Amino acid sequence: MKNGLLTLYLCLGAAAARNVFQGLKINDIDSLEKELELNKRDGKNVVSLELSEADLGLLKKEKRDGRAYSGLQIPFEMSQPELEDALMPDAKTGNLATALTQIQDVSIFSSYIRDMVDLYQKCDDTTQFNINSQSDNMLLIFAPTNEAITELSEKPWQFPRPVTRESDANDEASSYNLRHFVESHVVQGSNVADFAKEEVVLKSLNGNRIHLRNTDTGFELSLEDVDEWLPIRKIELTANGALLLIDKTLSWPHRG
């Protein structure tokens, strides 16, 4: 998982906290070694990446294998007080299934996923879905907070298909509605490189087109048919994807 996390920190960590980091553009491994040596001599730290000799060795190996790291962005940490409001990803050794159970703020959404066996198995799968691969096989979960869900005018199992009676909570319509709600927030087919782009368009399991961009204040998302950008509150990296906490749902009653 080390290689994948290193790449993710280079892409995601640097982009997410551009407001508190000064970027250094590295065009090749020789420049990287030179800049690291200069900063070491000047007493500067590359704390944000904790780029070790082993990591540097990895980049050297990539160079020997003929792989280029053109335009690599290495962020240098500034004063510690400015880091308090920075959005930095938390790396987890477990998978998405584990991460979902550990964050109380998204316990409602987490319970919905656990009730969907096929989707929960994907969240638990680190073979088919993992951050080490360059293929499009990462899972992204845009998890709305409990407050975001409870503020909806209807419960997630009550829309978009109408459910007329309380006793219908377990019928076909409500099951469809709940799956539709959850799948509006899950992307299957992302990869590490997506986080290095200024803006990327993702597609959720039910066809939602989600625009994800990084700005001077952190990551934001927007639905293609909605003129509003929603800030990502927190990002957690896992062995098979990323969990992104948001304060608003991506599906709601009477949408569109």
C-alpha cells in the first residue's frame, strides 16, 4: 500500500491544501534530489509528505524503469498555525467498509450501505478495488453527514418513487429508492490521477455526473445540472478508495 499512498499524497495532499503550501515544480528526479538537498541545508522540512530516503529511492527506481515524473508538485510546509484549517487526507490502513463504521457523523449513510450486501462487499474488497493500481478501480464514496440526511423533507426510502403507506417501508419501491439514494453518492472507476487534475468529471453508480475540483481553499464538488459548489469537509484514504464527507446530500426529493 506504500506506493499507492505516496502517489496519493503527491496528488491529493498537495492539491487539497494548496492554500497553506508553497508548491515546488519538479521536472525530473535529478531536480528533486537537488531541491531536497538545498532545503535540508537551509533547514526547511518537507513535513507534509514525509518524503523519506526510501521514497526517494522509489522515485529513482521509477526513473531507471523509464517512467517520468514530469511536473511533480512537492509542497513545502509553512507555519504550523496556518495548518489548522487545511484539508488534509487521513490515511487509513483498512478499507472503506471499516472507515464507514468509524465515523459517527456518517452513521446513517453507513447503515444504508451495510444493508446492501453487494455494495458493502465492494467496500470490503481490496483486491478488485485498490489505490495501488493505475487502472480505474478505486471507489469514491461521497458520504453525507447524519445532519444532511435528517434535514431532507422526506426520508431517503420515500423518493424518487412514491411510497404511500408507512407499512410500505420494505416494499419494492422503498428498496429501489434507498439504493438510488446510496448509488447517487458512490463512484466506481476512479484512480489516483483524478486527484491531480484541476477538475474531473465522475459518474456515480446511478448516473449522476459529479464535478470534483480543487481550489485555493480545498476540494469542492458540484452536480452537472446544479449551479452550486459544495466543499468537501473531510477526506479519508483507505486501501481501496477514498471517503469524502459532505454536508449536503447528492439526491433529494423532487430533484429535477
